[in-house]
Amino acid sequence: MPALDVTLPPDLPRSTALATPPAAAALFDAGHLWRHGVQVALANVAIAGLVSTINDGHFGRTLVYAQCIGLSIWLVIECGRWLMPNRTQGWPAGWHSIALVVGACMLGYVAGTTISDAIFGYSSWLGYLRQPRALLRDFGPTATFCAFVSGWFWMRGQARANRAQAAAAAHDATLARLSLLQSQLEPHMLFNTLANLRALIAADPQRAQDMLDHLIAFLRATLNASRQAEHPLADEFARIADYLALMQVRMGDRLRASTMLPPELGAIAVPPLLLQPLVENAIKHGLEPQRGPGELHVTAALDGATLVLCVTDTGRGLEAAAARAREPMEAGSGFGLAQIRERLQTLHGDAARFTLTAGAEGGTRAEIRLPASTRHPS
Amino acid sequence: MTTALIAEDEPLLAQALRAELARAWPELQLLDSAVDGDDAVERALAGRPDIVFLDIRMPGRSGLEAAEAIVEEWPANAAALPLIVFVTAYDQYAMQAFERAAVDYLQKPVQPARLAACCARLKDMIALRAAAQQAPASSAAPGDAALLGRLRTLLGAPPETTRAASQDDAAAPPLTILQASIGATLHMIPVGEVIYFEATDKYVRVVTATREALIRISLRELLPRLSAERFWQIHRGTVVRADAIATATRDDSGKVFLTLRERPERLVASRLHAHLFRGM
């Protein structure tokens, strides 16, 4: 039967935002182009003022040259950014960007100077032929300012892309927390547990109270799990014990569960409720749909510096669970596993591993291997 | 004496429902509870209760599958079909389906007031049936047609919402070719050549005019990928190509026997699906 998690698509739209940052597309819209142009023109005025002060003071003439050269360079760079492949955050990758700016600087200088010459009926190029040092004197400032202005735009683009990326990451994290919460507060489990509790209140008040305590601990852990990055393995096992106690009341003789945590491993830090979905899957897909009793074992062991966490069951096994998951009424399963992989990848990269295999005597064996470390913020 | 069967895999909940029913309807005689879907079918067919309370999520057969099997295997000469009440903790989509099919259902934890209303309705239905049986003119069980209709709605149309939620399903195109292994060889069988499909334990048997093969897919997975106009489900385990049917003969029990154009065997259409064959 579908759980609440069906309402969330199994493939959350994470990482799509990272692959094509929204900023990249926006860099080339008309608004940006217009704003950049104005900024370049203003920079050109400042450059003309500086250059004319240092040289002989022909501000008007210098301004025309500065605008023609500056805007030409800018146009070449914008075209280049638009046309060149492998853009990241609006700029071509690595040295392509530098080549673009250098090329645009020279091309823009030639074009801008030629246009300005045409305006004033003059030829700078003849002058440079007679006096090559003058070329250096005029091109030098162009190259310097070109480098500065391009660098400034590049950094601004980068900052905007970073902001977009951070926003996307925050969005992803919120979504992940929400779906974790939804998968753990599965309504079917909750209402069945409450129904059992209701039955016990009249029949066996003491057992009802114990069950309620387990439910409280389970709910508190589930709600806290989305706020904590890590907690000690001993806590993780305590939460699993709560969950198993609830399931024990519900399933009675059909469930034979055990947990085994060597005391010296209790302080190792693990992401909260990492094992929980595995235990839940073992029951939901392995033991609950199977006729007759079944076993479930949760163990922790150390293999060198690697923590090995294992959930084994003697349920129906992977194939039957997968076949059932394909049926329309069972949609939404399999989501917990993707989430475990993702959480491990985020926290430990390739150092952590999650495998799901057929058990030695039927059933399923889920194993998580991750670097053991005792640090934990608490 | 009215009898009822409870099918619920969680022992405490089965006990609690027994206790609540004993309070709400003291005269109701309860059979021993069934612990899973298969057990429910066995106990229902053996005990022939008037009412069956079926949990939806059970080991083995689900409550819906158990209901289907009970109705199909219910002896024709016996009393009317049992009234079925589904019990569920939280199944949004199943409940929508129940609403559409106008089947009675209970939500866990079962509230006494809700249970009392349910019992009142069941009593009314049983009284109506008894009255109908007194009148000799009417046919055996007038309530059955309504029950069959409801169950058909429930089983025939998987909730569209769940269908849309699993994207694989929505994307799965109609089948045109079946790849079936016969021994070590893979046979390509055009769907149009198939005369009927028959569910076996883990496989579906594909039968054409000249050969038979097995495919590893459940009938429930297969059905949505077949054209509903060309392929008719006539039994919970049988789907037949409509234009391969030669004749249909109805017997006293409401079952319909089919003969085929290109195969010698006869197929049975269950009471649940017999409405497909009514004559024009």
C-alpha cells in the first residue's frame, strides 16, 4: 500500500540546479547586457579622466577613444562568452577565459582605435609606425584596465553563481530533511501502532505504558534526526530498539528480533537514523508480507578502522520485494535506500559503502561500511 | 444466527476487534480469526460466514486479493456471498477506491461509534437478504449482484492516483512483443498471437495457437500494459483475447465456460467477471 512518501517524486530535483545554475542563463539576458554596457561606459569615463590627467589633458578626445576601445572590447568578450563552449557561470573554462580576454583586448583596441581615428580624421597607426613606443604607451593602459574590468565582472559572476548554488543546496537539504521525516513518520505505521496502543490500554495498562514510552522515544528521535548531523552509535541502537519494541507488540510471535552492539563501539558517531530505514525495510518488505515468523538481526562490528553495520532478515528476499514494489499499489518504496546512499556520499564520499545482497539463508542482508570516528557534536 | 470472520495479522488488533464487535453486536457469532490473507480465504470458504472483516495489508495475499479469491471460489450452491468490510490503518488511495466502490470500510484504530454504524448497516443488509429469500419470485441472492459490482470496481480500476505516482508505470508503453523463454531459447511472441494468459505461482503462462511459454511477470503487472478492449480478464488468474473466444455458456452457479477458436481447452470466467458475457 502506498505510504505518504508517494507524494514526493522518488527522484528529487536535486543536483539539476547545480548542473545548470540559474545564474548562467540569466547572464545573457537583455537586462544584464544593458547593465553591463552602462557599467563599462562609466568605467571608460573614469579611465579617460585618469589617462588624460596623466598625459596631456585632452579629455574629450581621450574619452572618445576610451569609449570606442572599451565598448569594442566589451562587445567582443560578450560575444565570445556567448559563443565559446564549456561555459561555467557564464565564462569559458580555465585558460579559455584568459585567452578570450587577451584576444578581445587586442581586437577591441584595433577596432576602437580605427573607429575613433575615423571620427577625428586621423590615423594612429601611421603615428605608431613612426614612433613604436607610442603604441606601447597607448596600449598599456588599455590592457591594464581591460584586465581589471574583466576581472571585476568575472568575480561578480562567480559570486552570483555561488549564491545561487548555496540557495540550491539549502533547498536540497530542506527537501531531504522533509522526505526523511515523511518516510520515518509513515502514517500506516503510526496508526497501526496507535490502534495497538488503544487495544492495550484496556487489556494490559502496564504494557500500554511501556509501548507508549517506546513510541514517545521513537517520535522524539525522528523529529530530532533532521536537526542533528551525527549522534553516537549507542543512541542509534537505542532508537532501533524502540522501533523494534513497537513492531514486536504489533507482530507478536511473527517477529524474532535481536540487536548486538559491542559496548566499545557505542561512542562512534553516525548520522542519526541511518539504520532505521534498513530495519523498516526489512520488516515492511521482508517480514511483514511473509506468512509465518521471521528473524531480524541488527549488528555492529569494527573491521580495522571501518565500522560495519548490518541488518539481516529471513524475509521474502530482494526479488519478491522488488516485484511487489513494481505493483502500482506499492509505489514509493525504494526511496529509503537512495536516501541512505546519498547521506553516506555527502558525509564520507567514497569512503562509505552501502550494499544490499541476498542473505545466506534467504532473506536480505543490508550492510553499511563507513569510517569509524568517535567525534560527535552533542 | 449471523456469523463473521475477522482477518487481521496483528494479534492485538484482532483481539480488540473481537472485543469491540462483542460489545456492539452481542448476537454476532465470531469464527476463529484468520492471521493472513491465505488463511482468510481458507477459513471463509470452510466456515461460510455472513460477514468478513478483512485487513488490507496482510502477509501473503492482501485483503483485496483475499476478497477476490473468496468471491471466486465461493460455492455456488451455498448461501449468498459474504458481506465484506475492509479494515485499514492508513491507505489514502485504498480509501478513495472504497468510497468510489461504496464498500464499507473501517479505519484503525476502530472507533466504537463508527463500528456501531457499520454493524447497523450490516444488519440492514442481512435483513434485506432474508426478506428477499422469503419471496419465491426473486432469484437466489439479490445482494450478490451489488457486491460483485462493487468488488469489480475495486479490483478492475487500480486507483489512478497511485498509477500516476509511480512514473515507471505511466511510462510503460503497451506491449507488442513478448519475450518468453522456452527451454534455453528466447521466443518472440507478438501479443496479437496470444490466445490467453494464465497466472501460475511465479510466472504467467502465455498460450498461442501453436505454443506455450512462461514469462516472468505477474498478471497484475502485465494487465495495465495490455489493451483492455482486446484482452479481457475473465478470472483473477486468466486473461483472454476477446476475438479468440468462440462460445460462452453459463451454468447454474453463475460461472461461464468459454470455448476457444484455436485451442481445444475450455476456460472458466468467474462470477466476478461473468458480466462480460451477456448477449447482445
